[in-house]
Amino acid sequence: MVLAAEGLTALALGGYVGVETALGAAHDVMSSVVVAAFGICVGLGLGWVAWGLRGAQRWSRGPAVVTQIFALPLAVTLIQSAQYAWGVPLVAAAAIALVTLLAPQSTKALMGD
């Protein structure tokens, strides 16, 4: 599931920044703590939404779609910054998730008749 993978990635990156900060590798400790906390919160939030989608819970579709809509400009910015290793997979994941979430079968399963 795409959202679960995005959540795990955000959680891992937030954890990585947190560990690096704890080891003293951060140039700006306060910014690093905020980035680590944000990454962990985003990862947990995406995991929760992915769990809701897996159970076909109606509430999960909105946050999932909004998250992917926000991911697309981020991916484009990464690609424009020559960060292809992050931008290309993110744009692919967001596009796949949006197509899947907005497909008629998904709409029927998540929203009913």
C-alpha cells in the first residue's frame, strides 16, 4: 500500500534526523528536533490513514487524497532541485495513490452507493 510505504519512509527519515541530532551531528539543534518530530508525526499519521484505508473506513479517503495532492508539488520541487532519487519515486507514488483512491471501485468501497 502506497500510503503505508510513504508513512514508513517519513517515520524512518524522522527517526534518522532524531538519531543524528542526538549524536551531535546537527548544525542547528532546534531545527533538527522540529524536523525529526514532524517526520515522525507525519509517518504516524500516514500509517493511521493507511490502516483506515485497509479497513475501508470512510473517513480515511479525504486525508489520503489531500496528502497525495500535497505530495505532488513537493515531488516537483525535489525534481527541479535535481533531487531525482527522492522526487521521481514520490511523484510516482502520489500519482499511483491518487489514481487508486479516485477509481470507481475505491469510491464505491469507501463511500458506498
